Amino acid sequence: MTGSEHVGFQSLTTEHHDVTPDIEGSIPAWLSGTLLRNGPGRFEAGGQRVNHWFDGLAMLRRYAFDDGELRYSNRFLRTEAYSDAMAGRLTGQFGTDTRGWRRILDTLRSFGLPDPTDNANVHVARLDGEFVALTEAPRRVAFDPQTLETRGEFAFDDDLTEHITAAHLVVDPTHDETVGFATQFGLSPQYHIYRVPAGGREREVIASLDARGPAYIHDCSVTDSHVVLVESPLTLSVLRALNPLSEGAIDMLEWSPEEPTRLLVVDRSSGELVADPTFEATFCFHHVNAYCEDGDVVVDLIEFPDSDIVGSLSLDELDGQGFPDVPAGELQRYRIDPAANTVDRTPLYVGGMELPRVPRGRTGRPYRYAYGQATDRDGANGLVKVDCETGQATEWWEQGVYVEEPIPIQRPAGTAEDDGVVVATALDVDRERTLLLVFDAETLTVEARAVLPHAEPFGFHGRFFPDVVPE
Ligand SMILES: [Fe+2]
């Protein structure tokens, strides 16, 4: 199979270490720290191309800021999946027929131990002092945040059973802990919601909830007192995956629009399920944020009307037309009344939004501004800032420039929520280069545009670590 016509889905083979890109404009001198991003970097092995964007080989990206300067590195994770690819064997996990999910399916039949892929290409986190690459298969890979060298597999010090796990972990700055969840298959499937106390690697189970389906759940959110999951009727069907024509986990997914979506609100202290209201079938990958207000639990999500977004991200769809003609994600606010077990939904932005982020210090607390990728502009993906109090949106986009996940970073001495910058990588298809853009977080004016030495394939998620300064 040939590669994509769109540079954002073409494989990269070069690795750079600590290069200093040219910068147009200037990066604020106060911006200090390192953005570490993860995503697929290579889509072929042995003459075969993976089927789904989610299946490319994990490649880490490092953008280190210090006193107005930027240093850039990229490096593939040296995993078993990487070794297999170098030997001409393609392995994947989501939409590609490979050993990872086959082994999980074998596990479902035997209820034994899984042996899933280690191609951890979705996200990064810091756990017990280690920097760790994450995916939805329960294997994690540690790496050096300066050199990006692979340090080896990271294992939690517990015996939690997980067949599919969350690559999105919520780092709560006020509780000094990280919250995540995992799904356990079996006769009575369950979602295990857990916390990892700072400085430890033993997960403490907050709650184990009976799962319907179980559903494919990608993300969660926290308030000061709760953890929130969204259980859509996109379920993981073992029977479908056992079909001999199955291509991988994507064929496990079954959309049942006649079934409702259920919000699961769990008390973080007691583990009690305090509310589980239902509403019409919708799907979401990403939570924006959540918080408590006047006894209600407010949860903001990027919502899709159905699960078509999952299939639209297959490379068959993406290769032909460039960036996907995907359904538009909408920023929706859900206000849950736990006493009545009801939920009200209010749209905040319906212009097409994904990969949402809020400033780190606002996680789980009342907040005003949500930033995200503005999807499906005319030959572009832009940046959008939504004022969740007024519903007003500020947008930036430029023809041929595809903004990836934006990271808002507050100025340390600032007081306003949007006093700071938004940092985002963006693929400039005319230059065939990825850019690192630094925006004013208040106005979305571009303050700096750094030109990287190559075009990166589109990545997924990253995290900014203010205390990781370039050595
Ligand atoms: Fe995600």
C-alpha cells in the first residue's frame, strides 16, 4: 500500500536531537519548561501500511523553552513494536490485524493474562518521577525527558486487572494525585477508577463500577470531589471481534443508537456512585473539564452525534483526501443534579472543536476559557478559545496550516486566567514543515512561529512540564 498524499500522514524516519529552530517573532522570556508530545511517526513496515491513524509507531517530540529560546528533538520509542517494524513485521493495536489485540481477544476467551502491544503512542505522564508514554493497551514505556531515550517498561506496583486502559490521566494540582481508569472484561465487566498518589506507583482503587457493554471510554474528568466517566453506547463487542474478517479492535466496536449515554459520577472519597443520569446516544473522546457549583456537577465535553468519527480516522479515509472530513465535535456543557439524578445540556460552541485543554491550574475547578483545535476549516485546522461564561469564541486559522493540540500555559506572575500563552504545533503543508506556534492566550495573536527541521506526522497529546528545563 502507498503512503498518504497528505504530509500529515506520511512516515518520518529522521530523528533530530536538540536542534535550535529558526524563530519568526519572539518567545516570551518567562516561558520556561518542556512540552513533551506523543503520536504516530511511522505507518509502514515490511511494505505494509497500518489501517488506522491510531496505529503508527510511537514517536516522542520535545520542545524545550528557556529564556526566549527553543530546542527541539524527536525520537521513536524503542519498543518491541518498533523492533518488529524494523524487522519488517507490522504490529498495531486499534484498526490493524496484529498480535496486540489478537492476544487480548485470546485473553477474553481464557480470562488469563494479556500480552498487548507496547506501542505507547497516545499521551505522556509523569508517574513516580518517571516520564511515561501511554496508550490504551496496558503497557507503559518510560523515557528520558531530555534525550527522549527509551528507559524501558514502566510497571505499576499493584495487581489491578486491566484489559483496556486510559491513556488520559488527570493530574489534579490541588490533590497531589493523578486519576485514571481501566476496563476489565469478563462475565461482569467493570470500570476501575483509581488514583496514583504523587511520588508512588501503587494505584488505589477509588471505585469499581459495573460496566454496560463495556463501552469504549477514552477520557475522564475530575471535580474537587468527583470523578466523571461518560459511558456511550459505543461498546466493545467480543463476538464481533471474533469474526474471521475482523481487522482488529476497531471491529470490536458496536454503536447502538437506541441505547442511551450514561454519565457516571463517583465520589472521590467514598467511591460511591452518586449519580448516573442518562440521555440520548452521543459519543465523546475528550473531556474539557469539570467542577462543582451550587451542589451541581458541571462537566464540559467535546461531543459527537454518533461514533462515525472513529471510522473516519482510518487511513483509508485519510489517505485519499488529506485531513479528514470528520463530523464536527461540539463543546457541550452538562449540568448534573446528583440529588435528582438529572442532567441538563447546553451547547457552548458548535463550530467544530477537538483536542480541548484548559490551564493546568483550572483542572477540576470553575474556569472560564476552553482552548481547542478548531477543526475542519477550509484547508486548515485552527485554534479556538471559547469563553464558557458568554459563549463567545475567538478563532485563529490560516490556509494550509493544521494546528494540533493547544496547550494553554499561564504566566507565573499573572492573575487573569488567560494571562499567558497557548503553545501548539501546526503542520504547514506548503512549507512541508511543522511549526511551533506561540499565541497570546488572551487575543490568540501569534507571538512566535518556530520552523522545525521537518514535517511531523499529526500527533495526539502532550503535556507541559514547567520544571523540566533544557540541560
Ligand atoms: Fe485522546
